[in-house]
Amino acid sequence: MGFSCQRALDPSAVLVVQSPNSRITVSVNPTSITPSGTSTLTVNVAANATPGVYSVRAVGTNAQLSAIGTLKLMAWRNCVWDTR
């Protein structure tokens, strides 16, 4: 998943992700990036997670604009695939 903006972010953007449930959690690091920076999205799937397709919502915001992205994940026996 990536965010791209036609206008420069001033001075940085804050990233927030929403985990689909308590058994499938997501996080970003770092949570604040500059226009040329990157952030890593980490997905953790518990052994007792119910197999299925889940949506992860990510929002990048600064004082000027915000960008919203949705990533679909398929969890099956502790494996995760990006279903784009």
C-alpha cells in the first residue's frame, strides 16, 4: 500500500492504520513521514484468527490534506496475502 500526493506534504504526514480485529493487527513504523520518507506496514496474524478476507484502512494526514487507502488481506492458516 502506498500514498502519493501531487502536492508536497508540509512538513510531514501522520499515518494511522486500523486493525480489522484483535486477532489480526496492523501497525506502521514510523507513524510520521516527510514527503521523501517511507513507512513500513506490519501485519500480525494470531494462530486462532478466523480465515477470511479483511480490510485494513490507512490514513495519512497533515495540515493541508489527507489520503485514505484500503488494503484487502486474506488470512489462511497463519498466512497473509495482499489481495490487490
